[in-house]
Amino acid sequence: KFTEKTVTDRTKLFEELALIRSNDYAVDDEGMEPGLYCIGVPIHNYTGRVIAAISVSGPKRRMNENHDVIVSELTQAGDLISKRLGYVPLMKKYQQSR
């Protein structure tokens, strides 16, 4: 446990993982460091598998003020990197149906 907000409960962790899959981005809200907020998006390879991520971290107040813009910009960057690795967005629906 790094801070009072670090997720240590297994049920809460699985709930957060389900939310990440649903939103297609992750948030660390002071889980590692008080006052630090991080948003991350996946990078897919040519098979549709998540192989990496790209993220931005900063002071919670500033990150919250710009949350939607940051998610949008990060998603665009993650999508561009994924496409350059051969990822085709339709693969995601195929991967989820298996």
C-alpha cells in the first residue's frame, strides 16, 4: 500500500479492471503518490492484443480540470501507435467475442 487510496481489496481491484476495460482507459487517482493523478490508454499490436500503454501524470487538480481533453488526446495517440503496429480497430470486437 503506497497511499490511503491504493487499491488493496481484491474485489475492488476486479471492479476497477472491469471499469478500465469498459472505458478503454485507466486512471490512478493518488494510488501511488498523494496529489498525483494518472490517465493511461492501451496500445494494441497487429493481433489486437494489448502490449503496452501510454500515459500522462500530473497534479490531480490540473488533470481533473482537463480530464476529457487528456483522455481524448491520449486515445488518439494510442490509436495512432496501435495502427502503426498493424492494429485494425475491428479486431477489438473480435477479441472480445472470443
